[in-house]
Amino acid sequence: NAGVTQTPKFRVLKTGQSMTLLCAQDMNHEYMYWYRQDPGMGLRLIHYSVGEGTTAKGEVPDGYNVSRLKKQNFLLGLESAAPSQTSVYFCASSYLRAGEEQFFGPGTRLTVL
Amino acid sequence: AQSVAQPEDQVNVAEGNPLTVKCTYSVSGNPYLFWYVQYPNRGLQFLLKYITGDNLVKGSYGFEAEFNKSQTSFHLKKPSALVSDSALYFCAVRSSRDDKIIFGKGTRLHILP
């Protein structure tokens, strides 16, 4: 099993450009999450999904959109990238039960110039 | 709203000495508490969790954590530190009333040879 994979691993964008980050999991997890990691800020939850076709806002959702059309995939979109969105983005997934731990992907390092 | 505090940005411990990484939390409802470790340029890896029951939980690599409801704390501990324990450690919490998992800002652990 590949676990949680993220595409791409690195990306450089210019301000105003758009892009989509793809997260895929092969563990049949119901829950999926997108976080961003910034120095001194820890991990902050952007959006999450509790099942196919559902999404919800996290702590820092502004400037991002998400979609969960298939259970195994969770897409994070930046419609008009800003330098403040320069960060490392992590996807995670977990089973439905509240006490289940998350499995994390390797991360996507995004730089917005 | 739920929150997690890791009061120490960095903890230095000599190899062979016991280590403690502190975490306090705030949630409405019952807490589900987690510790994760992150090595350089990697995603987060699950260490241990508290769901219910025994307040002392044991996890991977010899780590353990003690849940203290009255102090709303979940400190990570290890009796004898190894140089290979040097990494970034994150505490996370989820409320029984919510689907979001919120992380602390992380504590960098340095084990000195």
C-alpha cells in the first residue's frame, strides 16, 4: 500500500496563478484533511472532509477551495496564489472513529513569488 | 473552540536522561489526544494517543504520555533519551463533539550526545 501520496512534491508559482494539489489515499479512510505548516506556527487546518462529497472549513480556509469527488482523493485549490500562501502543505487521512490517528503524506513545498 | 499549547519551542536533553515535552489543551467535550513526530523533510508520524481508560499510554519508540484531566495536560515522556529522538514533536487534540483535529505549534527536541 502506498498510504497517503501528494502531488506535486514541489512547486513555484507567480502571484495570481492558480494550481491544484492532489492528495490520494489507498486505505479506504473516510476522513481527509489539508494542513499548512509554517515556521513557528505549527500545523494549521485549512479544510477537511468527513466523506465523499463533503467538505468543511478549518482554521485558515481563506484563499483555498477543496473538493472530494472520490473517497480516495482530496484536492486543494489555490485560485489566485499569494506570497502568504508560501508554505509546506500536508494531507492526512483517518478512519471514521473519533479516536483514530491520522496518516500523513510527505508534503508539498509551495513557493509563491 | 479547541486549542493546544506547547509552551516550549525547544527542549534540550542529554542522551540517557529522561525527557518531557509538555502539552496542554482546551476542548469542550471529551478530548482525544495525540502525539506525532516529524523528522526533517518528512510527513508526521503517529506516536501515541489517549482515547479513554488508563491515564498512562505507551507508544512507539519507548515514548509514553500521561493524561491529566484536572490540569488538562498530556505531556510526552521517555525514561532515557536517544540522539535519534531529536526531531519536531506535535501534540494534537480532537473533541468528542467535533471532527476537527487541531495541532500545537510543535516542540523541537534536541538530544545532546
